[in-house]
Amino acid sequence: MSDVVQSPATVDRASDAAKVGSRLRTERERLGISLRELARRVGVSPSLVSQIELDRVNPSVSTLYALVTELGMTMSDVFGDSRSGERVVRQRDGDGLAERPETRRVINLASGVRWERLTPHSDLEVEFLYVVYPVGAESCPEDALTTHGGKEYGYVSSGTLGVRVGFEEYELGPGGSIAFDSSSPHRLWAVGDKAVHAIWVVIGREADPRAVTPSPPRAPAE
């Protein structure tokens, strides 16, 4: 993310907001699920789950989705300002409807992927995000695409974003956009030597199936 300039205050805030592990651990313990059992259900190693819960390792996009799904959480819970099942009451006084860059909730993920929530409060139906994919970053490995409930809408403002949905692959440059059903296996990655900056919206992710699925075989070349 070398082409992104941030103020010291923004960097400090992002570092603090990225610590999602304790929220995942609290919910896992509340449900009485062992670390080893959660790892088995998600399909990763117990050591990885432990490192994520201790905030020593940032999860990939697909792993975070899988953990959130298995624990019955929402992304509102992960961002940290509402409890599971609690609908947020939005403030309407002062600046309660607006959000500023220095106060956004942020999650840092594996390979430098960064999510910034563009709403001042949680919304259980919609995720409205500013996302950054540094050079070489990806949402998940090529052989384990992501699926979850809802629909996704993306707009690329800079860089080139690779998007795979099922058997189809797309490259979106500045001004490019895409919309797809999130239940279709999908993967995002940065293409080329520039970081990708995009606006992303996910609607209806609350009703999730399992979040990680084996990648479907590629269609044979013609």
C-alpha cells in the first residue's frame, strides 16, 4: 500500500481497529466451541485460529468470512460497535449521519488487504466499504474461493482488480464496476504493480452459508 499516504492519527486508529481476534475468541468461548473444533469446521489449523484470536496474524478475507459464519456473527460484530442480534439505533444529532476518514472503523487482513467501513454505525443489512488491495494481495488462494450470502457491488477507483466469479474472470480498471451474487464462488486480487482502491457494497450477507468452498474446476480452454 505504498501509494497511500496516511496521517499518524489514521495509522494509529487503524492499528487499534484491526484487532478483531478478541471478538472472535469471546464469541467462540461464549458458544462453548473449542479452538480445535472451530479450526476443524473452518478447515484451517488450530495454530492459525489461535494466532488470529491473539491478533498476531491477520486473517485472509475468506478465513474471516468462514470464522464469522461458523460463529453466527455478523460483520457488524467484527467491526466492534454492536452485539450479535442487536440492531443499532442511528444517531441523528450533530454529525451522526456522516463519517470522516479519521474516525472510520478499519479491519486489516492478510496480505495487506484493508477494509474501512464508510458508515458511522453498523448496519446489519448492508456493508458499505472502502477497500484497498496492495500489490500482490488477494482475498483467498486460487484453489479455495469464497462464498457467502448476499449480493456484492464493486467500483474500482484506481489500480486494476482481478475478479473471478465461478468460471468467469474479469479485470477491472479505474471506473470499472461489477455486481454478482455472493453465493457464487469468487475471488479478488490486485493485478499489476499498483495497489487497488475500490468502493464495495455487500447486501444481505447476514444469511450466510459456509464461507469457504473448494474452487470449481476451470472451464477447459477452447
